Amino acid sequence: MTALVIAEHDNASIKAATLNVVTAAKALGGDVHVLVAGANAGAAAAAAAQIAGVSKVLHADGAQFADGLAENVAAQVLAVASGYSHLLFPATASGKNVSPRVAAKLDVAQVSEITKVISADTFERPIYAGNAIATVQSSDSVKVLTVRGTAFDAAATTGGSAAVESVAAVADSGTSSFVGREVTKSERPELTAAKIIVSGGRALGSSEKFNEVMSPLADKLGAGLGASRAAVDAGYAPNDWQVGQTGKIVAPQLYVACGISGAIQHLAGMKDSKVIVAINKDPEAPIFQVADFGLEADLFTAVPELVKAL
């Protein structure tokens, strides 16, 4: 039994989400191989070979993989899939773009966002916005899985000595082309990688107040800035700050929720945080039910006082 992890990378290095998937793959009990499909991605393949627990790296190199087009990456996965019992993808935008295509071509059911490996064919995954955990057993000959990274520790980036094997790259599918990319640049940590996150809700009232109140706290803590869906929909914060079921799933060491009531969709995205601090003037706010520390106070008073104290 051998599992293949489809690496997420930038052609120069392996992205953090891949490390969590490797840990999930190791829990299956067999060998773990990693596929790096990229353009001039030798450095990424070499980095994958250093990951603890990886026994082989498959390196497919071609210009058609430069921008990670799902059609081309899926075709490459299918080209090498015959030797594997499990195909694992990160449950990221990229992974979730490729994995359903692979599952459909293999005519198997995808098991999405697994949070625990019980056995080689049985997994746990959250349903109903995380309010229930489903145990799923798959009888498919090949298991196609996406892995929720927050549920698994990251594998060590050093200590491995896997062989790197070059494999033939599939031809460009010709069904899609890369047009452009708009990248949001920020000096703050990216939400899914941040160890501390400070989030604001609709109670902040405006984008000006959001920045005025939340930014100093984030700067003091060296934290990433997040927001509830309500705050994003109201235009107080950009879309890529949204934490929740329809935003980003995060599990930092510290999560500070300011003026966030704790709707079920938001809790689904952050309740795995190690320590949760909630500041809200409503004592009945659902966020207090998951908070390790709760402060019943007006955030416009409490947050500036907290910044001063820090």
C-alpha cells in the first residue's frame, strides 16, 4: 500500500499545506511518495525529498505546469496514479481544484477534508459546519482524499532522504490558459500560516474603525488580520481576510475575536485554534461558548486598553 501526496508548491519551495498532508499519508501505514509537477521545479522536488517520512519524489517538469492549471496537474496525477492506493491533496483552493477532476476520471468517490485517519479505508470528516463528525468508509480501489491541514501536525522539513525520480510530463491539455494573477501583498502573516490571528466583526461599524481599532493590536502581537463574513460583506475588510466555513480554515496558537458574535459558519473556521480569546459586550454571544478566555466589554474601550497594556 503506497500513498501519493500531490505537492502544492511555487516551483522553488514546498508550501506548508503539503507538510500536513504528508502526516496524514503516514498515518495510513504504508510508503509515502510525493508528486511535484512544475516548471523548473527542481528546487521544490529537492525540498520534498527532505521531508521526513517521504520515501520517493516523482518530479514532472514542463512549462505547462508553471501556473498550476488544474487540467494539466490532474492529467499528470492520472498518468502516475495506477501504482497507488491513496491520492492525497491539501484541502486548499489549489488542491480542491484538482482532486475532483482526478476522482471523476477514476470513477471513484472523493472523501473531502478528512480530519482523522482511522484505517486505510476509514476516515473522519466534519459535516454540518463542524457540528458533527462523519466516519466515512470507502470501498473504492483508489481513495482520493483532501486533507484539512489544521487537523494534522506538519511533517518535519528535514530528516528525509527520498530519491527523486523524473517522470514523463503529460502534454498541455489545451483546454485552459493562464491569463493573470492579482496577488495581495501584506507585511502581516498570511492567515492560514499565522500563529496569532486577530479578527474583527460587524460590530466595528466601518472599514475606518476596523483599521483604527484592529491594526494596532495586530501590529503589537505580530498577528494576521482576519474578519467575520458579516464584516467582509459589509465592506469593512477584504475577502481574503474572511475566516469561516466559506472563508479560510485556521488553527493558530492564539485567536482573538473582537466584536464577533460567533455564528456557526465562523466557528467552523476557527474553533480548532489552540487558545481563543473573545471580546464582546453581549454576554449571550455564542463565541463565549468556545472561548478559553472571554471579556464582556465594549471592544472600542477594551482593545485600545489591551494595546496599551501590551
